[in-house]
Amino acid sequence: MVKHVGRVLECVPNERLVMTWAEPSDTAEKSKRSQVAIHIETVGETVRLTVTHDELTADMQRKITAGRPRVLSSLKSFLETGRPLDEKQVAGG
């Protein structure tokens, strides 16, 4: 499991969440923190979730590119079925 820490910068219930994002060992170094914004928008009878991740180093970008699609797939499964994907499904196995 990957662990991250952060601080909520903005919270508008049912609309927007903005937070800092860092690995626990990197919280003291501002250059190793990034920012995530999650925007929730109603579109007809569905909901659009937009995740924007800014202020990334090359290493952060590499890690997020590898992991974010799996996390969002598991979230989608959870929202649709009430169950997240298990570890093997998330890892592609």
C-alpha cells in the first residue's frame, strides 16, 4: 500500500477538494510536495470527477502515471457496486 500525507487547502462540499500531496518522508521539503484538486460536477444523471495533480517532480509524475489509473478504476468499481477492486484486479492480475 502507498501512503501519502497532505493538508486540505480548500473544501467545498459536493464540489471541490484541493490538498497538498507528499510521501511521509518528504513533507518537510516543499519541492517534494505537490497539489491535487478534485472537482465533482453533475452532468445529467451522472457525475464527472476531474482530478488535477500539479507541481510534480519527474519522479512524482512517473509514480502517479503508474498508479493513478488503478486507483481510479477501483474507485469507479466501488461507486458502482459498493466494492473496490481487490489487490489482484488493481494490479492487473
